[in-house]
Amino acid sequence: MHVTISGNSLAGGNGAGVYKVGTLEMTDAIVSKNTIATGTGGGVYDDGGAITMTGVTISGNAAGFGGGVYNCGALDMSKVIVSDNTASAGDEARWGGVYNRYGALTMTDVDILGNSVTSSFDARGGGLYLYYGAAEMTDVKILDNSVSGGRRAYGGGAYAGSQSASMDNVTISGNSASGLEYARGGGAYNQGMLVMINVTISDNLASGSYYASYGGGIHNDASLTMLSVTLSGNSATGASYYSYGGGVSNEEACTLNMANVTVTGNSAAGLAAGYGGGVYSMGVVMMTNTTVSGNSATQGGGIGHFFGALKMTNSIAAGNTAASFRWGDLNHLLPQAVNADDYTLIDTGYLTALRGGHAQPAPMAAKASPFSTVAVAAKAVKKLWSKKVGQHGRRR
């Protein structure tokens, strides 16, 4: 289908630009500036069946929900641009760019750019919203999307709530989530089973105005696996009292698995305190061949890990800073829950030296590992831990 669909409007209903039931192939098409005041799928609405999009641009559409695309079937997108679409639906708006609901979504070489969600209550998924179903994304850019909630905001770039979702060679950058009460996941929010491979998460922002900000880069509220991922330049901040996890935050009873991951240049800062400039967790975290360096927070500049288990294998936490100065690289409330192998290096921090769940009297110095692939981003370990530990940082 070689066509331009533009300038259509509906007061309500679904699919101002395209409403599809059955099978549809779209090639070199433009779907732009279509609007629905209170409905779903401003640009494209798929109520089942299959859509194949190749070389399609979906831009400037608007709806109450799913400004660009709503999918409830099988959607295959290749060389597609989804940009500058908006969703705004009063109490609870979602799905600025693409909304996949129970469907099967495949994306290859797709750009999701500058989409937004605005709500007087909750706002979710500025660029992409995955709700159940399955999603596979390869060579995708999720850039400069935003969610703004009158109360809460989730997933400025992407909201992943799928039973199964994967991202391979994906960039998530320049996205933001801002909420009056809470903001979770400036770059992405995960509430399903998400696997990230060769992903860059950079320069995203989670900003809560009153209570708290979580996960400047990404917030995990279920199961998240990161393989060869870089988290850099993200921040959890704003006017909120507390901020958690500049790079990544991991919720209570959730699991975060990190292998060959670099966490650097992230920050957490709140009016009262910021915890875990690089990584914050109340759940289970497993790190392998991972470097956490150059991050900052009030406490736990590198890692702020409370109550859950932390396992570090052949990993580094060094060269991070904390305003409290004593908890620069690692702050953990339960030493028995921390397991760090002989090839792991932890510089300064509260419970500075931990191996096998047992505290050591001096800062940890890693053994030379014959199989290490981690680049040491910090300077040599300094013997800074000499002062008595004060009050523990706690999540409020």
C-alpha cells in the first residue's frame, strides 16, 4: 500500500487514520496528523489479524490512548518511524507511540522518537507500551519520549509489561518520566519478563515532584536480565524527597540479572537523600563481569542495596562517590545477604569488604583474574575506610 493518510479526526471511537480487522500490508506509507479526542489508536488501530509495515512513517497523530499505533493482533514493523505522537486522556493516559495489547509484536530497524503521554493522574509508556503478549525488538531506537503524570509516571521511553519481551541492539536515550508524586523509569519501566542484549540506556531522567523518583535509566518491577548493557548518564532526581537508582532500580521481591554490564556516570539525588547512584535494589541482584564506577548519590554512590540478596562475580564497584562520604561504592544493610567472590573488587563503602557473606576488616582488593573481561574504570583502590559507620540509609 503506497498511500498517505493524513488529517482525519474523530470525536470518539478507534482508528482515526486506519482501522483494521483482518490482514493488512503497508509499504512506504505515511500516517500523520490523525486525531481522536477520547478514543484509541490515533494513527493505526488493529483489532486482530495481522499487519506488516515496511518503510512506514507514523507521525503527529493523537488519541486518548495509543496516539500512534494500537495493536491487538500480530504486528511486524520493519524500517518504520514512529514520531511525535501523543496520548492525553484525562485521568489515565497511556501509549504515546506504540501500544501492543495481548498481540505479537516484532520490530526491526524501528525509530520511536519524541512521542509523549500526558495525564492528570497516571501516565505510562511514552514511546512504547507492552501489555501481555510477546515482543521482539532488534535495532530499535527509543529516543526523546516522555510521560508526564498529575500523580504518577511510568516508563518515559518504554513500559514493558509483556509475558516475554526481548531487546537486541536497542538504544534508549533522552527519555523522561515526571510525576507529581512518583516517577518510575525515565528510560524504561519493566513489569514483565524482559531480556536486554547489547542495549545502551543513557541520559534518561526520572523526576518526581513530591515523594520519590526511581530508576533514572530503568526501573524493574518483575524480572530483568541485562547482557552487554551500558547504563550511563541517567539520573533519578527532581524535587522529590527521596530518589533511588540513578542507573537502575530493582523493586522488592524482584530479580535483576546483570552480565557484562557497565554502570557509569549515573546519579540519584533527592531533597532528603538519594540512594544507589548506579544501582538501587530491595530485591535480588546478580552481577557477573560488571563494572559500577563513576556514579554518585547521597548514600551508596555505586550500589545502594537494601534487604535483598546481592551476588557479585568477577565484578567491580569502585570510584563512586557519596555525599555521606562513607558509603561511596556499596551500602548494604544485611551483610549476610551479600556474596562477593575472590575476583570481585569493592573499594570504599559501608560494609566495605564482603566475601561469601562475611565482612572483612579492610577494604576489598580483587585478585588478578585470569578470565576477567571487565575494564577497571576507577583508579586503584584507596584505603579510605577508617571512620565509624553512622546511621544506615533506608528507603522511606
